[in-house]
Amino acid sequence: MGLKPATNPEVEAATIELTIDGRTVTAKDGVSLYDVISSTGKIIPAMCYHYTFDPFGSCGMCLVMQEGKKAPVRSCTAKATAGMIIRTEGDDLFQARKKAVEKHLSVHPLDCPVCDADGHCELQDMAFQHQVTNLANAKQKLIPEDTRSLVLDFNMNRCIACGECINICKDVQMIDALQFAKKGGFTQVVAKGDVALSCEFCGDCLAVCPVGAITNKYSKYLYKPWQLKKTTTTCNYCGDGCQMYVETKDTEVVRVTSPLSWKNKWGDRAETAKGHGGLCVRGRFGFQFIDSQARLRQPLVRRDGRLVEAPWLETMHQVVDRLAAIKAQHGPNAIAGLITARCTNEELYLFQKVMRVAIGTNQLDSSARYGHANFVHAVRQALGVGRMTSGSEDVSKAKAILVVGSNITETNPVASVRVKQAIRVYSAQVIVVDSSNTNLAKLASHPTLVKPGTEGLFVQGLVKSVLEQDLVDEEAVGRQPDAFASLKQAAAGLSLDAVAAQTGVPVEQIHEAAAIFAEAPRAVIICGEGIVRRSGGYQDVLTLIDLAWITGKLGRPGCGINTVVEEANEQGAMDLGAVPEFLPGQARFDDEAARAKFAKAWGKDKPVSLPSIGNGAHLAEILNRCRNGQIKALYVIGENPLATLPASFGVKDALAKLELLLVQDPFLTETAQLAHVVLPACTFAEKDGTVTNQEGQVQRVRQTMDPIGESLPDWHIMTALASGLGYELSYESPQDIQNEIMKLLPGYYNLGQPKKIVPNPDAYLSHGYTALLAGRYGRAAAATGREAGRPFRLTMGQLLYHSGKLSTQASGLIKIAPNTGKLRMNAQDMERLGVGDGARVRVSSERGSLEMGVQVDQALLPGACFFPEHFNEPPVKDLMAVEVGQVTGVPSFKMTAVSIEKI
Amino acid sequence: MSVGALTKKVLQAALFYEIWDAMKVTFKHMFYKPITFQYPREQRTIPDTHRGALGLLRYDDGRERCVGCDLCEAACPSHCIKVISTEDQDRPLQRYASEFYIDITKCVFCGYCVEACPVNALAMTKMYEYSTHDKRTLLFDKQRLYQIGERYISDAKKYLVAHHQEKDDQSSREYRYFFPQSVLKATQPPPKHLT
């Protein structure tokens, strides 16, 4: 049912009538004939067609007879017009299609037995369906295979020149990395410029290739489709929550495929606004960590200073005894817990329940604290809902998109496809505010390069500009005149010239961006790590909400304020209370009604007593209390604070002071190496459960294979631990935990359909708005002042090919993007310093200095340098200073001022 | 009972007539050609179409025929075949079976795997003597299958001919499939641009 979208979704196309196989069919004008036929449920074979892009018309299979024409016509490239009389079946058409298959097969090698696409090949299916048995004049191309790319092999002997790979790369991904080239007498698909393919490696070309012309290097020749067990699950890397198929052979993950495939070629184009079903490089090629050799297979216990393997039962007894002893001696507040947001919802819920009830402390935190907490707190404060407010469809159909401080094509590549679709299909105007020249900025209509660290200030400039240009939405501000007056007063002190000077963006450009955003009927804000992970992130999100409010975008359909998150389930961690300030359902921990409800639900006969209010601690506070000896035992699930936080934060000292450091992780992380006990946990591929993506969709995670070694799912270990501590839990599967959550939080399990949010800022604007305004405008952007002698801004951030520290365990991703150990710099800066690619420099910040190599990065502005946060070799993170947010406790440590000198 | 009949009965009893009557059959059979034969001293002649133990074959130049396509595994009705294929490190772009198992205890000797094989790498032989004290040895691995194939190569070739898998021994060099990367000598002259 592919209907070509009109460029302007508001305009309805005219309706026409035509006859197909004797039936009268109504269709929209301007739609391809093939789409009209397939919308009636009739499937005509077509090898070069896919609903996500425009028809290409090269395979010659979609032939139909049109009355009045002698020869069959290609239905995909023919426009449906009123009054057409079409016949789609008949012996003549069958023979014509058979000829087309024979034409393709006559230059196609019959190497099906060695081809990876064997059994999953459209040409094979078509040859079988059309009973092709003899090939006259068959000849071979004998083209050598192109194995230059790191990830994909191109065997152009098998190519049928359908162009699907090129079209999806150009139209859907907007990367345009592939092209046709006449080479050796044949039309071949090559990387642009006929060099080794080096692109984003999303692998969508691999997914749509109907034959075996593009093959996956990581699983080449390892499988035949019928050997693999295919499990639908949700990707565990970022918060996009892409659905994917993990294909396994016994206990080995062979490959990952996506719902996007040549097999699903019939669909409604309008549906791609919600997602095209593809994956990114991390999801598709980063699966090797699941069955990695580095996985922990046995519990480890420290004996005589060394971690040695021990049986589960003995280890658990020891852990329970030591925890019970610490609790008895020092009280429950001598124990704290940290959990990663890559765990499932069930595990996050169970974790906070175990910590709060079995142990009795509110000292718990999750990795949502590293940034997403800023967004959730701000949005919850202002709008009453603790998550982003628009779905992917709103982003695809927006007329203006403001992307602030987010390198979205790198951090959340599949979410960025929605922005690209808005640009391509709906001609949206996109304002990309970032300190580097991101890939999205190159596609955007209004790329805005700001000086590093001034994204928040630029947003203030936008608000000021809206006020100055009088672009405010009278209806929205008219309802809250007091709040508007105080906003005006607060912004009065801010001068646009000062903003322009500090951000490096001319005043006219600020005015233009503000006008585009304010005047668009559907405008969407996306803020990323450049806002939420920086100091003052909470305030900057509130400023963004101000912007949306005064331009009347709050509550209007198609508008919204959104974020992108780094780990799969950061939203779930906030929702299910794996943070000290919230109980499940984002009920405040000090909310008496909610406390009573959960105390009753969690007790067997009588309500349990929850930890008292005021003793809770977030990540930074937990580490502080470890350091000063208040906390004696730390239970760390999948987190790795030692490798994440800078050395100046003293994590090592804090952990060294502990009497019991209990780490539960699939890998022996840096933190685990210091632990007293390490419990082997499963990855997402070995357990059932759900995760909540950044849009609030709760999606299933399914077990694809048996756990590696003796590792166990986290929920299993936590259940055993709680039972050992005297709080009997009778969960036998994640389903039991899920049932409990369903009872307590009705409607949370929306399974892919999040509840529609209607943001309502009225309560916030009429109460306490003025207090929160104090000091927000004109606040010197935290890291703008250039400290004397340190002219460079060092940023640590995410790479496209990696996610957190987890992806460094995936050999496929390390092969694409190894740790170069080099600082990325602007070419001009390098020239000025007199250093070439690979030369060594000394980088010094207020926290220390180190020697490292440098390399050119075209995306960076002069004065900026970058190092990926995934690698600690050399320990660049230790140059950073940590600033803990006042309101939300978010530690921000991704940016600092440095000096660079040649050695 | 009449006197005559009684006399006859007494006489027959005295002369052990019934024994002689039975022995007549025995003596007659001494002059027949025996149906049984003295296994294992005598071996039976087995027809070429016999479905015995499976063996893997090589080409005359010693290369493994198997390309690890896994069609035998797909065709096997009793799921006794397991193929693990990979790329040949010595000859890039050549797929081969790095491991190949046939659980002969599960095999039903239907011969579908031979039929499915596109390169005639599998064949059945006349070998049926593999009784053992250790059941584990009945999981034939790749090495064992090639041993069988080498030792009973003539049986295997006869089998393939008898089942119309191959025309004659000479044509075993001819592939049923065309593999651009794997052929040493192309069956057709390469196009002009490659010469």
C-alpha cells in the first residue's frame, strides 16, 4: 500500500477512479500505478521496488497490460490516471515476466550454494515462481569481488542493477555513499568515487539487496538462512529502541537483521514517518559483545588480593552474609546501589524495590543521572510529564526543527532519519545549533555553528529575539500575563549583541532562526548532550520550554520538546524509580500518598516501611558518602563509574574505602577489577523483559539464546539476593515482575503505543515560575569564559560507531572505529601549532596534563578539540573537572578548557 | 481301524519311516546351492545403488568438493547432518565446510543429501560395517567422512552414476554449478575486459 506522500501533508490529493482486473478502484492522483495495484492487495512481482523510496523501474517485472496499448507497461513508473483499464494477470504477462527473469539470470552466476542470500533471494524466488529451467546465451561477468570496505563485500557478478541500495542510501538515509558506475563493460554499484566504501555503515543497502550482491563481511559464508534462529528484540545501544532480529546458531550470534528488508517491500509510504525499520551500524554490526570471549562465565571472589572463580551458591551465601552484617552493624544507609540504564524495566523496578525494601536505603541511582535526569526533571517541572512530548511522526512531519546541542546523526542515527525525512519529504527548515559541523548541519537549511559550550546561551538569545521581534503567540502568553511579564523582565538584562559576541553567531542569524521557529505551524525542538550533559542543563531545558511557550508551541499538535538519550532504557530508569527522587511511575519519593501505596503493595501482610525522606543520595552524593566512610557497601549493576567519571572526582578512593564492592556485570570492567565480588550477568540478548525508549514506547526484549557460561539475568540474581536478605520474593520470570508493575502502574505497558501527552504548563507558569527564572537569563554560559592560557575547548562525546563502554567489547565496531588514542583537532589549529597528523602534543587542563597524538577532524571548529568518551587510553577524561548540578545532581564533565602545545 | 492300516502303522514305526521322510528333504537340500553365505568370511555382492555409509569426496586434484552450502542439512529428514561453513583462509572468497558432522545413528539412508548436493561432494558407499563399542564414534566428523570417501571412492562414483547424479566418471570434473571465484579453469572463456 505505497502511496506517495504529498509534499504538503495538509493538501489532500484529488481522487481518481480506474479499473484493475475488472474492479473499479479509487486512488489518489499522482500515485504510481504499482502502488494503486498493491493497495488492492494484489501483489505483482517487482525486484527494484521498495515502498520507502520512489520507483526506479529497472527490473522489468511489474508488467501490466493497459487497454489501448500493445505492449505491457511497467506499472511502477507509470502514473495512475483516471479511466485506466488495467489487466494484471494472463499468460502473456507471465511470459513477459519470465523473459525478464531469464534476462537477469542469464548474467547472474548460479553460485547459489555458496551465496549467503541463498534461500533469501528474490531472484531465486522469481526463477522458481516463473519456472525458469533453461537459459539460452548465459554468460558470466567474472567481476572480481570488491572487498575493500571494512564491513560490506560487493559481489557485482550477482548484482541485478535494481538500484535499491543506491536509492535507500540517497533517499532515506540521505548519505548518498553509493553510485552506479560503468566498469569493465558492466554497470556496477560502487562506493562514491570507486574507493573503499567508508560511510555510516547503517547497512540498509545490505538489508534491501534482493540478491547476494552486497554481503555482510562479519557473517560471510557462516550461515544459510534456514540454519538460524531468528528472534525479534529491541536494540540495547541507544534510546531509539529500534526493533531488530537477532539471528543465532546455538550459542553464537551470527548476524542481526532489520525489519527493513527487500521482503517487506509493500507498505504505505506515509507509515515511514514513524520509522523505516532500518538499523544503524551499532545495531547491525555491533552484536559481537553478546558471545564475546571476554564475557564473565563464573562468579569471581577476591581472595588474597586476587579475583578467583567461585561457585554461585558459595558466592551468594558470602554476599548475603556480608551485606547482612554491614546492615546490622552500620544500618541500612551503609549500603548503596547503582544500576545501568541498559537493564530492562523489570530489573530497574526490582532494583529499586530491593534497595528500598530488602536493604532499606534510598541511596540508589542509575545512569540516567548522566544527563537524561536534567531533561526529565525540567519537563516534569514545567509540563507535568517526565518524558519527551512528541513522537517520531511529529518530527517527520514538522515544518521547523530546532536541533540544539545534539549530533543526532552520530548519537541516535535512526532518530536522525526522521529529521532527514522532514527535510527531504516535508521540506522542513532545520536549525542545527552545535559547536561542530555535524552531518545534520550539512543537510540543514540553517546550520548554526556556535562556540563550544554556548548552546544554552544561544537558546536564551532565541527567546530574547522572539521577544524583540514580537513573534510571541498572544493566545499562549495572554493566558499567563504575570509569567510573561516576569520573563520579559528577566530577559531584559540580556542583550542580543552580547549573545552574538559570546556564541559567535551574528544577531541577524539569531533573529532568522527565531522567526523560522516561531512562525512554523509545527515546530519541534530536539535537544541533546550539548544541553542536558552540560552544567546548567536543567536551566537550559527550562529556557527551551520558555521558547516553546511564548511561541505558542506547547500543546499544539505536531509540536513538542524532545531529547535523545544515549542508553537504551534511561527513560525506563526514570519512570520505574531507579533514582532516589522518584518512586515508580515518577511519583515523588516524598509524596505521602504514593509512599503509602507502594509500602502497602510491597508488603506481604502489613505495609513495609520505606526509607525515610531526606536520606536519599544520587550518584555524586553516593560516591561522596563512600569517600567519607558513611557507605560501607556498594552494589553496582552494569555501571562503571571508575571508567566514566574523571579521576579528579575521586572514584577510586571512594571505592577503595568500601568494605564490600559488589559488581554485577557481563564483563570485567574497570570497576569490577576493584570489586570484592563480581557476579556474571547476562546481556540483553539472554533475557526477557521490556525497555522504554526515549519516546515512551515500552518494547519487548526477548531471549535469543541461552546465557553464556554460568551467567544469570540480573532480575534472577537480585531476586535471590533479596530472598537471602530475608525479603522473600517469589518471581520466577520477568513476567511476574511485569504483572506486579502492571498492577501498580496501570497503562505503563503500552507496547509500542505511548499515551498521548498533552503538555500543560499552566500550573508551572502560575506557581513558582518566577522563582525558577531567577538567574537563568544572562547567566554566563558556564564554560564560555576562556581561562587565560587555555585557549582550546576539549569536548568528550559520542561517536557514531560506539555507545558507552559497551560497544568497545563488540569487535565489529572496534574494527570500524578503533581507539586511535589521538585528539581530534581543526586543521587550521594544527597548522598554527605546527603539528601534523599523528604528531604528539601536550594537552593541559586545570586538572592535569598528558601527552597524546593529534589527528584532523573536519567537523571541528577552530579552537575546539574532541576525544571520544568511549576510550580511556590515553585517560583524557581525567583532564575534566566535574560540576554537579544544584537541582538535579547531574555530574557534568564533558567539556573543559585546555592548552595544547607541541612537544 | 482296519488290520491293514494297523499293520502299516506298526511297520512304519518299526522302520522310523517319519524320520526317513523328513531326512529326505534334508538330503535333497544337500544338493541345492546354499542361500546363506558365510559372513564375514564370504562377502555379498552389493548393487551399485546401495545406500550405505556416507562419504565426502574430493576432486581428482585433491581439492574438497564440498562448498559448505548446507543444502544437505536442509534436505535431511532426520536432521542428522550439521555443516559449519566459513571462508577458506588460503583461497579467499572460497566457501568451504570447516566442520561437517553426520550422526549416522540418526541417518535413515534416504539419500536425499546426495541428491541435494550441487557439487556431488556427498555419496553413499557400500560400506556398512561400522559397528562399535562406543556410540560416540558413530558421529562421523569431516575427517572420518573424507576417509570413507577416499577408501570407497569407486563405490561412491558408481553410486553417483547409478543414481544419475553424474553421467560417468570422466565428467566428475564438470560442475553442475558455475562458481566464478572457485573455478580454477572457467568453463567459458572470460569476457574481453578480463583478458
